[in-house]
Amino acid sequence: MERIVSENADLYGPAMQEMSDSITQNWTEQALECYYLECDCAKCSITKGNYSFICQMPKVIDILLQTVGEPEKPRKTA
């Protein structure tokens, strides 16, 4: 999969230095969901929670792909 964040990365919120390093060290369930949805926020379970934050997951996915590589865990199916 290619990088998800593009030249429009400003749309995803604060600069990378404001993001916790711990979230970019391994594939979490939320990161996997985002990855397999190709960062389509309309399909994301988080958007249904009406949270008051700007999603950083596209940036997290890019970092994970660069540092850890693609996830080993297979995509969940119903």
C-alpha cells in the first residue's frame, strides 16, 4: 500500500511532534481498521463516536508502514 497522507496532510491535524511515539510502534486494532479501510473516515467506527479530536490515524499508518512494514495480521471478515 502506498503512503496514505499526501500533500494535504495539514487536514489531519497537529504536527507530528505533538503525537505520542507509543502509537507509532506497533499495529493496534484501530490502526489495522484504518489501514484496511484505506483511511476512509466515513467507514470508520471511531467517527460514529462523535469525538472532539482530529484523527491522526492516517499519519500513524504512514509511520507504521515506513518503520514496521505492512501488518502481518490478516484482515478480519464477518
